[in-house]
Amino acid sequence: MLTEGHVRAMPDTVPNTAAYFTLENHTDKAVRLIAVSSNVAKDAQLHTIIEDQGMVKMRHVEGFDIPSHGALTLTPSGDHVMLLGLKAPLVLEQQVELQLEFDDGEKMVITLPVSKQADIAAEQEHHHHH
């Protein structure tokens, strides 16, 4: 089940964004999130961030494991979902629907709000407007 999450608000000129959320698995078996799709973007991919010789790189992965009675937390610095090729710019507070697919054939639809999530860079930008 979804406990919380949001889709990152980006400038209109940026065609991609990321979704971060926490899924909890209350069942007795581990599941794997293997695909995500959304009607707001042409493509959605599972990505993780790895450190390779001091360089931080994004890597496309096949799935995220959610342990039995555990949780999967997607964050800007770790695993996350990339929404690629947005069909239209997202607006703050807009509700974005994501379809999740698991390795056991289960599908789940979650709805996430678009938010800025107290981003330091965004805050600094904000101060320049006053």
C-alpha cells in the first residue's frame, strides 16, 4: 500500500520529472515492483542512483524489491521513478496517476500530488523573485 509520495514539480521547459513514494508490503511474501506507467508521460522507468568511483550515476533497473512486511522508499538520492517525455507541463497540486505492476501480476494505481518538496535550490530561486 502507498503511504506517501509526490511527483516533483519541474520548470515547464524540462520534459522529464521524477516520482518519489513509499510503498509498504503487509503480506507474507516479498514482491518486486517491475514496471510503472503514467498517462502524463510517454515513458516511466525505474531508476536507481549508484556511486561509481566517486561519480553519482543514474541507472535504469529492472525492478525494486519490497520485502515481506517491509517498505520500499523512493527518494531523490536513491531509487526513484523517472517520468520521461511529459505530454504537458505538470502544475503544482495536480494529481498524477501512476500504474504500478508487480512481478506476481498484481497491478496497483496510485495517485501522487505534484509538489516542490522544500527543495533548497527552489527556495533560493524563490527568494530572487521578491
